[in-house]
Amino acid sequence: MHSNQDSPSEVVLHVVSGKGGTGKTTVAAALAISLATNGHRVLLMEVEGRQGIAQLFDVAPLAYEETKVAVAPGGGEVWALAVDSEDALLDYLEMFYKMRRAGSALGKMGAIEFATTIAPGLRDVLLTGKAIEVVKRKEKNAANAYDFVVLDAPPTGRITRFLNVNSEVSGLAKVGPIKSHADSVMSVIASPLTTVHLVTLLEEMPVQETLDGIADLEANGLPVGSIFVNLMRPPKLDANQRKAVAEHSLSTSDIERGLEAVGLNSPELIASLEREALDHTQRVDLEARELQRLEDAQRTIVRLPLIPAGIDLGALYELAEIITNSEVTK
Amino acid sequence: MTSLDIDALLSNTDTEIIICTGAGGVGKTTTAAALGVRAAELGRNVCVLTIDPARRLAQAMGLTELDNTPRPVSGVSPGSLNAMMLDMKRTFDEVVEAHADPERSKQILENPFYQALSSSFAGTQEYMAMEKLGQLHQDDSPWDLIIVDTPPSRSALDFLDAPARLGSFLDGRFIRILTAPARGAGSAIGRIAALGFGIFTNVLSKILGAQVLSDIGTFVAAIDTTFGGFRERADATYELLKKPGTAFIVVAAPERDALREASFFVERLQSESMPLAGLVLNRVQEVEAGSATEEQITAAAQRLRASGEFELTASLLELHAQRMALKERQKHLAARFESAHPTVPIIAVPAMAEDIHDLDGLRQIGAELADKNNDW
Ligand SMILES: Nc1ncnc2c1ncn2[C@@H]1O[C@H](COP(=O)(O)OP(=O)(O)OP(=O)(O)O)[C@@H](O)[C@H]1O
Ligand SMILES: Nc1ncnc2c1ncn2[C@@H]1O[C@H](COP(=O)(O)OP(=O)(O)OP(=O)(O)O)[C@@H](O)[C@H]1O
Ligand SMILES: [Mg+2]
Ligand SMILES: [Mg+2]
């Protein structure tokens, strides 16, 4: 049932980054549900050690073990994994040196924490290595273990370095198993099998960070995907009304008669409503300007609404449906 | 709400250092800059140390070059305002240069491990912010008030903990054992083996490469002979934060996560007897208080919608109700914080319609910070 032959695009690894707090974890989870729709098997991975996925799906903290967290419309499955650099290092030691047990002893002494602290790149090598292992994993019948892998990745400021760490390693280690591993990881990351999405809000700083991030990724030959604009709110006033507000030509007597009709007419309320209309108009204009800057980047833009009641499982399915209807998964 | 008298704090010449902390993106840099402008206009000679300010804000303050020295900001009087952006690598380099002779500092600065440490190590930014604060706060410095912004980190506590953590790490057991050969203690190898560390260096050199280990060794040896422990140095600046002339201002957004973060921080300051001036609740929703309740406004908007007339009024009432609801939610969160921390003064700063990126915007934030009659 699950092979990615029948999936419309050849992208297998979806990396989700963005400025801190813009909704990376939420978007990654909704994207995973969307990709799982119609019978696919998807792995949602987190690497920042924060158990954001478990909180979001309201399940117990994830161990270093793939766990099913949700089903998708049409019979798909979302599995989740919280990758911890220590466990990933044990995998790595086993893979290259058959040294899992020695590694465990080191872990108890705090040596692994030490090693990943003195060489922060090492952590990234292990985490990206794990992601690629999952992407490439085959089942007995040679089908892919997962149709798609969604990575809740580090924020924009660190994403290029994170994804590129293996090409640095490859440059440092001239020969040997580590070099060939690094090369094979890069052959997936810097290829059409991978795409990097960026999540943003319509505010100046996150938009700037997104544009800088796109430029940086592109300059390093990494494949940039879509821009997810999160927390969008529909304007309360239409374009004509906002124009009138901006030109201070809103009809006070109109508002007054409206308020009269519901028995709320007072000069104070009118003054408040007018001030708020101006405030709202400025905000909407600012958002429009920022959206334009994103559109100029010529990427698919997915607009995700602010869910007023906050994010619960139901909201994730709602966001997933919007993603399914967008261009991202087509 | 107990309110915080910002002008009294800024005018008091005993106040020598103000530190703005909080979770990522809540408005620390904006608050630090706004306090700087206001203090200078109250007559203080201020230096603001900012970290990664938004580009336009940096430009507005004349911070076009990252040269790691305070530069005067024009148009602020009768006191004076100087501002700088922290360059963490440069700051680290300067520490090395100040403590080592030219030859040795060249050796350190060129060491690959040092280069990684000074530009990308977890905690270096916090460590160097404190270091820079220590440098700016010299007896002969031309400013009488230093306002410090803190690095964007998930947790505000990092500002307090990262320098010591990094210091301990650099002074720590593993790094010493690992680098023992390079430090000329040949017998340490035997000791390592005895302790069962042989496998440790073996595995590490496989993973990190023997070159990295030898770089670390050279680095530690060079550093050791120039200045004492990193930990000691971090501890010394930490002491500065406990002095009576220091005031912490915790910035939070009126959201659950940000306030939880602020709570942790406030409790920590209290448990260490560090001077907490108060909490700035930044970007709160303002709504003119009218006599109608949110329910009445919502019901009225619905009636107008149903009638199909007065669409503009209906939209405006909906907008109004939305804001009232948001404000209620925020006030509820603020009240919870307040009941957990009844002695902590709180100031609410409204969300402005646009980002803050010029001196006038900063003045406006400053005025809000100082507004004692704000009954939000
Ligand atoms: N569309 C949305 N509607 C309402 N709330 C949202 C939406 N998207 C995200 N949120 C909320 O915003 C907050 C931040 O979202 P999330 O944790 O996904 O961000 P993040 O980018 O992963 O953050 P971090 O950088 O801390 O990892 C959460 O409280 C989340 O529930
Ligand atoms: N009261 C306010 N009203 C409107 N916008 C604000 C307000 N305070 C801050 N901002 C805007 O919010 C954004 C983030 O503010 P700022 O850079 O000060 O946050 P920060 O806490 O320093 O962030 P970081 O943790 O990334 O350093 C900026 O674009 C700033 O202009
Ligand atoms: Mg997250
Ligand atoms: Mg900042």
C-alpha cells in the first residue's frame, strides 16, 4: 500500500524550519498528517530534544523509538520519533565500529554530552544521519519503510549549517567510512529528494529572516520548498472600508446610525471604533507589504489561519486539510 | 497591579546597570533601547549594549557598523546615549589580547578550536555579553548607566547559567584529561588508562579526529598560562549582577509560555537575592473601556448582521469585541502571574500598530513604560 511510486512528487524528506516560535512544530505535524492522507506512512521527527511532538499529539514523551501517534484521512499513519544525539551516536558507533556497548559506557560517564558540546557539529552529523537512515530504510519487500519523513528542524538561523554539516565532514575526513557516510547523507539532502520549508508570520523580522534564510539555503545548494505563512487573520474591514479609514473619510454618521439601531450610540464608543479601525488598517497594510515581499521570492506560499481556540488535535487536522488543498504536496 | 516607577529607577543615580531579559522575541531589545533613550532624556549618560537588533532599529540608532564599541546616538539630550551591538567573536578576541602577549594571543586566535568556540559555541554569546558588561562597567567609563539586552534564547535563565556552564566545561574534568598529554603531564596517560578512560580518548579521537583533540590541547595549554580559569572569570562577572546598583527587568509577552518563562526567571532572581525591578508585559491589547460588555457588543454586531444593514458598524463592533476578548484573556494571564508573585511590580506596554524602528517609536515605548497611570 505504501510505496512512494504513487505519490505525485519525488520529495521524500520535508524539512520544516523558520524563526523560533512561528509554528515550526505545529506546521511539521500538520504537514505529516497531510502527507499521510490516502494511505501513506509518514515519520515525523524532532531533533531539538523538547518533546514538542508528544505535547502536540497529547501522548507520553517519545522514547528513541518510532511510535504511531495519529491516523490520517483515507487510512494513512503518522509515526513519530524524538531523536536524541546520544542514542544516535550509539547507532553510529555500532554502524561503523560495532562499539555500541563501549559507547553506552561512555554515555554513563557523561562523555557523549561532552563530545557533542566540544563539537556542536557532531550533534548535527548524528541527527541528520539518523534522518537519512530513516529516509533510505527499506522493508523486506524492498518498499520504503516510510513514504515521507517530516523533520521538525532547528530554526532558520541554524538550518543551513545543520543541513550542510555533512559536506564539512566530508571535506575534513578525506577517506574512510565516515567520509562515505557523509557523502551519502549529502547525496540525499542536496537533492530533489529533500525540500526545506520555512514557516513565518507576517511581521517584519520573521519575514526578513525567511528571505535571508532562502538566500542562504540557495547559496549552499540546498533545495528550498514552500513558505508557510502562519497565524493569518482575515481582515475585518474590506479594501474600500480600509481605504476610507486611511483617508479619514469613514462616515461617522453611518456608524452612529448603526449604533443607534442597537442602542449603543455614544461618542466614546464611536471614538474607540474609529481608532481601532485605523489601527487595524495599519496592521493589515503592514501584513500586505510583508506578504508582497514573500511573494517576490517566487515560492509556493501556503496560508494557515490563526486557530482562535489554540492548537489541539482537531486543529492539526484542520491545518492538514488546508495543506492538502495547497500546492505543497502536489 | 503594583506598578513600577520607571522614571524613578532611571533617574536614580544609584542605578548603574539595567538588564533586560526574557524569552525569545518578546521585546527585550526594544525595551532596552527605549529605556536607553528615556534615561538619556532624563539626563543620564547611558550606554546601551544591544544584541542582534532588528536591522532598521539598528540603523535608527546609528549602528551601521559592527565594531564592538559604543557609538553616540544623535538627537538625544540633555544626557547622552551611546549604543553598541555585541560582536561576540571580537569580544572574545579582545579578552585574549588583553591577557596574552602578542605571540601567544596570535597562537590562540589562530587555533581552530578557539575559532569554533568563539563563534558558534553554545553559551558563548551569553558569556561574552557578560564579559562586555564587565568591560563597560569600569570605574573610569564615561557612562553612569549601562543597559544590557540579552541574547535570544529559549530560556531567559540561559543568561545567568550559560557563562558558568561554559566556564565549568572549559575548566572541567574531561577537557583536562583529554588534553593532559599536550599539557606535558606524561604520567596522566597511565592515570587515564587506570581510570578506564583509554577507550574514551580512543573513541573521541575516532569521532572528532586526532587533529581536533590536539587543537583542544594546545588551546587549553595556551589559555591556562595566560589567564586563570574561565569559570572564575564567569563567576566574577556574575557577582556584578548581584550588586545593589543592578536592576533586572523581565520582559514577557502576555502569553502563557512567555509568562511561565518569566515566572521561572523571577523565582530564580528571588532565590539568588538578585535585584528585580519588575516585569514588563509587552504588547498588550488595549481597548478603551466603555460601558458595554463584550457580550453586549457581540450581540449587537450579530443583530446588525442579521438585519443586513449597517455592515460597517457591524464589522467595527466585531473588531471591538475581538479586542475585548483578547484583552480579557491577557488580563487573566497577568492576574495569574500576579497572584503567584504579588510583590513583583508590573508595567503593561501596549502593542503598537507597527514595528518599532526609530527614535520616536522608542520614545513612545519609553513613555508607556513610565506611565504610572496606566490602568490596563
Ligand atoms: N495556526 C495557529 N493557530 C493558533 N495557534 C498556533 C498556530 N500555529 C501555532 N500556534 C501556537 O503558537 C505557539 C508556537 O507554535 P510552535 O510550538 O509550533 O512553534 P515553533 O516554531 O515550533 O516554536 P519553537 O521555536 O519554540 O520550537 C504554540 O503555542 C502553538 O500552539
Ligand atoms: N510594544 C510593541 N508594539 C509593537 N511591536 C513591538 C513592541 N515591542 C516589540 N515590538 C516588535 O517586536 C519585534 C521583536 O522585538 P525585539 O527585537 O525587541 O524582541 P527580542 O526579545 O529582543 O527578540 P530576540 O529574542 O529575537 O532578541 C520587533 O520587530 C519589534 O519592533
Ligand atoms: Mg518547535
Ligand atoms: Mg533581541
